[in-house]
Amino acid sequence: MMTGCSCGADYTVDNTTYMQIFTPTGVSENFTLNGTDYTLQDGDTITFLEGIYENVNMIVNRAINLVASGIVQLNGFIDVNSAANITGFSVNGTVELNGNKSFLNRTNVTGTLVVNGNSCAVNGSGIFSSPASLTVNGDNVTISNSLINASASHGVLVTGKNATITGNTITNSNGSGILIRGNGCMASGNTIYLSKGDGISSNASGVSIAGNSISFNSGHGINSSGNGTRITNNTVLRNNLTGIHSTGGWANITQNTVKYSGADGIYVSGNGSSVQGSYAQNNTRNGIHVAGPGCSVISSYTYYNGENGIYSTGSNASFRYVDASFNRKNGIYSRGDNAAFFYITSASYNGENGILSAGRNASMQIILDVSSNSHNGISSLGDSAYLWFIEVKNNGLNGIYSAGKDLYLSYVRNSTNNTLSGINSTGINARIFDVTVKLNRLHGIYSSGYNATVAYFEAVENLKNGVYLTGARSYIVSGKASSNHQNGIQVNGADTIVRSVNSTDNAAAGIAVYGKSSIIYNCTSLRNTDGVYTATDSRIILTRVSENRNCGVNARGTTGVEQSTVTGNRYGVYVAGAGSVIYSSTISSNRGYGIYVGGSSVTIYRNTIQYNGGDGINARGGYAKIYYNTANRNKGSGINSASYRAVIAYNRASYNSYYGIYSSGKRSTLAKNTASGNKKGNIRRL
């Protein structure tokens, strides 16, 4: 080589001549090789010939290139405090990259590597059996494509800002695989396993952890406590604690796969954090555990976890486009207030509930498939819940269970084949609108809280009642209850209104009322055992009751039957309660009697009773008042009264097969009645 060569010159040294250039105080600018004098310049390359270099103590303070030719082992200490490039060595000892933009490439270090300079890089290297971490103190450092094995501390410790740790394999660290304390760093594409601590641990802000494979670590797979962390597209398997553990605010956890963790799959407690597009499966505890306020779980899948698919304790949580199925406890369990569930694609085959919400003001919208859970499909325990567009089926208890007050439940497309009721609401002020409940093995809809409203419903083929309300002051309106194995509608609460309901083909009554002071208004009841059955005081108004197997109206308490139509039943109206009123109704073509009155002081007023198979009116209780009725063409008498002190006046009775009016009650009064064409006789009084 020529003396005084220009920048970019190449020099070759061996394990003796290298000391002509590299001294304990730095790199010589002027040196002699093989009797020739040279001047070293920045950018020159020094090639080390194959061999073992003992007791190395090198300070590289020039921006030069050091390259190994063959196997070059340097035993000792190398201090790089310039923008030097070092390639291809094997170092047994310590390497410190102290200079900015220094570069260590394809070099194996058995011992300690420290990076203090800014914008330095380590690529394609190996760090083995280090007594301390590969420590990165400089900013903007890159550690890439390297193997870091058996560190006595952490695999990589980063305190500088904006470092990039990428494509490395880090294993058997005595602490965490990577520990990040500098803001803005990135750990991507690394494979980390068998660490005694966490796979990756970070307490810095603005960190990105992406595309890593992290498994079999003794701590968490990923443990982040800094704000604004992005954890993306990692595969986290079989770590001893939580797969991904995030406590910093506004973390973004996206498209991760987390399986077989010893605790939760993903744990999030920082404010406003999100879990999106992730899979959490077969974890020992919860698939995803959300503890912070304002957090969200979006487009994620949680299967086969040992507790809940998703467990949330924070307020204002959001769950969107989630599938939470086959978990040992609940698919989704939310305890915080103001939780929002939107477009839950599935919450099925869980060991307890599909969705369990215990907080106040929960909102559930578009819940598509909640089926085959061992307990309830949806269990809502908090007050003021809002549920809209729900489908639940084949659950071990109820399709939907609500215990909170002020429930608003609307548009249940189908609550089918649940072991108990399709809908079971126990809270006050429930509003249940536009629901379809079929084939449930208890009731279609059961509500026990007072002041409930059930409207626009279809309750079909349930094994007990279609709709069963026990709370007082309830309202049932505009629905259909058909082919249920007990009553279409059963009301036990006082002051309930049943309005505009069509109740057909039920095994017991179309409408059964046990609550005091209830009203049945503008309903239709066809082909049941009894059309309407009442056990206490009630009013039946503008109601059509036809073709029932027993009574059209079977009233055991004080009852008003007003402006109603009772036709084609076995018996028309049976009234046992004292003080009942039958007014302005049409009772016709029943196979037995039209009206039978057993209670005292009953008023039968302005009715049309005709074509019945027995008596038109048969009054047995005392003090009956029978006024202004038309009783024609009945197979028995038009009016047959055994009532004590009855008053029978202004009635018309024609063409009946027995008497027009027959009165056998003592001290009765008959006045201004008209009877004609009756076969046995027109009016007879005993």
C-alpha cells in the first residue's frame, strides 16, 4: 500500500501488527506497517486477518471501518467513540459503542455490549452470556437481526429515546427479554422466549411493540405502563402471567393473537385504551380484561378462556364487533356503568351467560347470536339498560334476564327455545317492545316488576304462558299470543291493562287475569280453553271472544263485560262474582248457555243474546238486574232467572226453544218485557 493514501484506503493487520494502529489511547493517525509509513483517514478500512487477538484494549476514535477476514476473535475491551463500522468479529469481553452513528455488524459478543452513542446500530450480531443487559442509552439506536442469549439480566435494556429493536431472537434472559425505558421506541419482529421476567416490558410513552413472537416467558408476555403505547400484530403464547398487560393511558392494542396465558390474555387498565382485531384464546383467566375507564374492545375474538371471554370493570367501556364464545364463565361480563355493546356477532356456548352486564345505563344494540349458553343468553342487572335488536336462543336459563329498573328492550328478533323464559324482567318500569318469543320451556315473556309495558309482541308455542305479568299497574298492548301450552296472557298484578291483543289456540285461557282491577280492552281471543278467565274484579271491554273450548268469558270475580262479542264458544259468559255487569255485548251461537250468572247483584243490560245452545241468560244469584236485553232464538229460554228479588224489565225475547222469559226467583219483578214466538211459552213467572 502507498504511504499517505487518500480517503477510503484499505489496510490489513494481524494479531501483532494491529497494535501499530490501535493503542490504549486511540487510533494512530500515522503508523508503519511492514516498514511503510501511512496516514490514516476517516473512511479507511482496516481488515483483521484470522486469528485470536489476546488482551485487546482498543479505543476506536476515528470514523473508520474494521472488518474481520475469517474467524477473528478479539479478547478484551473495545471502546468505539466515533462513527466507526465494525463487521464480522467475535469478541470475548466488552464492546461499548460510545460514538454517534457507530455500527456493529455481524459480530458476536460473549460478554457485555453497551450502546451509549446516538444513531448507532447493531445488526446481525450475537450477544451471549452477558453479565448485564445489552444496554442502549443513546437515542435513535437500532438493534436488528441479532441473537441475544442467556443474559444474566435483561436481554436488551433501552433507556434512550426512539430506539428500534427489530428482528432479533432473544432467549433465556434472567430478566425481561426487552426492557424499554426510553420514549418513542419500537420493538418489532422479535422472537422472545424463556425469559425469567416479561417478554417485553416498557414504562415509556409513545412506544410501538409490533409483530413480535413472544412465548414461554415467566412473567407477562408484554408488560406496558407508558401512555400512548401501540401493541400491534404480536403472537403471544404460553406466558406464565398475562399475555399482554397494559396499564398506561390511551394504549392501542391491535391485531394480536394471545393464547394459553397463565392469567388473562389481554389486560388493559389505562384510560381510553383500545383492543382491536385481536384473538384471545385458551387463557387461564379472562380472554380480555378491561379495567380502565373509556376503554373499547373492537373486532376481537375470545374463545375457550378459563373465566370470561371479556371481563370489564371500567366505566364507559365499549364492545363492538365482538365474538365471545366457548368460555368457561361468561362471554362478556361488564361491571362498569355506561357500557356500550354494539354489533356483537356471537356470545354463545359459554359456561354461564352469553352477556352479563351489571352496571347502570348499559346499551346493547345489534346482538346477533347469543345461543346455547348454560345460564342466560343476556343477563342485565343494572338500572336503565337499553337493549335493541337482539337474537337469543337455546340458552340454559332465560334468553334475556333483566333485574334493573327502567329497562328498555326493543326489537328482539327471536328469543327461542330457552330452558326458562324467552324474556324475564324483574325490575320496575320495564318497557318491552317489538319482541318475538317462541318455543321457550317456561314463559315467552315473564315480568314481575310493577309498571311494566309489553307491546308489539309475538309469543308463540311456549310451554307455559305466552306473556306472564305479576307486577301491578302493568300494560300489555298490541301483540299476539298463540299456541302456548298454558295461557296466552296471564296477569297477576293489580291495575293491569291488556289492550289490542290477539290470543289464539292456547291450551288454557287466551287471557287469564288474577290481578285486581285489571282491564281487557279491544282484544281477540280465539280457540283457547277459556277465551278470557278472570279470578278477581276486572273489566272486559270491546273484546271479541270466539270458538273457545269452554267459556268465552269465565269470570270468577266481580267483572264487567262491556261492548264485547262472545260467539261460537262452548259456553258464552259465566259470571260468579257479585256486582258484575254485562253491558251492550253480543253473545251468540255458543253451544251451551249465552250468559250464566251465579253471583248476586249482577246487572245484565242492553245485550244481544241469540242462537245459543242453551238459555240465552241464566241468572242464579240474588238481586239480578236484567234490563233492555234482546234474547232471541236460543235453544233454551231467552231469559231463565232463579234470582231472588230479580228485576227483569224492558227485555225482548223471541223465538226461543223453551220460554221467552222464565222467572222462578222469589219476590222478583217483571215489567214491560216483550216476548213472542217462543215454543214453550212467552213469559212465565212462578
